[in-house]
Amino acid sequence: MDNNDFNRLHIPVHTVEKGQDIVNKFKELQEHIEFSMYPHSDRNDVIRYVVYAYDPESPFVKNSTSELSKRKEAAADAAGFERNKRTGLFAANVTELMELRNEEVNRMVICYLKMLHNYTWTQIVTYEQLFWEYISLLLEPLVNTDEKKLMEAANIKGKLREECNKIKQDLDKFKKEFYGDNADLKEKVERVRPETIHKQVFKVS
């Protein structure tokens, strides 16, 4: 990838050289405390990661042909996070932000999605996540030996299957709206499967 692949990013973080503070370069980031008040020394790398992983114009989103985890790892590599030279793995704090187990970063992600002013994209992000959460629940085995509780669990799974079908229909509608008639783009874009974003992050501000 070269700089041309990143030119349509909402915040062109790729243009900021190492050692320069990203927030200081972009007034829009300064206006949001999720970015301006992030207190940790890895702020630049975190911001780059958020943009690379969640901007719909990011090449890691548009041109991805791998699973979500691989796309996120590629975004983390490009953002500047280093892997353990022996194991090839990221540090625990990087894994946490990729799995959205870091609340400060979670708020930054949601803030960035709002900054895009693309509600259809945000719907895709949230509905895809909901779909995979439901699938995860459906894959859990029914192990309760109590017959009544077993039937209750089976009924819940039946309702989850129905909800998955409805979510899939909504996602197809959202994606048709988002990509429009760009058939060539549809062929290139990996189905987006965003990870868990805690409910409290979605509270209306």
C-alpha cells in the first residue's frame, strides 16, 4: 500500500510523521475529548489504529480479503504497534484495544464513527456485531439436565435464529444503501464483522 490508498480517510493520519502529535495536527480531533483527553503515551498509535480499522475508506476495510482479526492486526501493524519478535504477537494492551476491552478506546471508536456522519455505516457496524454475538450464543451447547430449563434454552435459541434472519435482512438493506450501484466495490469489500462495543458506549450524549 502507498499513500494514495489512504487519501480518502476522514482524518488523514497517514500524513503525520512519527513523533508529531496527531491531535495537534487536526482541529476536529481537538474538539472531541475522546481524542484530546486520551492520557496515555500510545495516543498516536491508538488514533491511527482507530482510523485504519474503522474508516470505511481505509484500505484495510475496503480491500480486505481476510477475517476481521487479520484486518485488525494489519491496521495495528500500520498504526505502529510492535509485535513480540519471538512470538509474533502483540502486547496485551494492544490485544485489549483490538478486542474492544479498553473502554477509553471504545469511546474513541464510537466518537470517530459519529464524526464520519455516515449513519448507514454505523448501522452496518452495530448490526454486524449484534449478528455475531447472537451466532456465538447459538453455538453454545445445550447442557442443562433440567428438562424445563433445557426447553427454555431451546426456545431462546429459536428466537435468536429468527432475530439473526431479521438482522441479516437489515444488513443487506444497509449495505445496498451504503455501496449504492458500485458493483465493483461490493466485490472487493470484505463483509464487515465488527467486534463487541459495550452498550454503555452507545448512550446518547
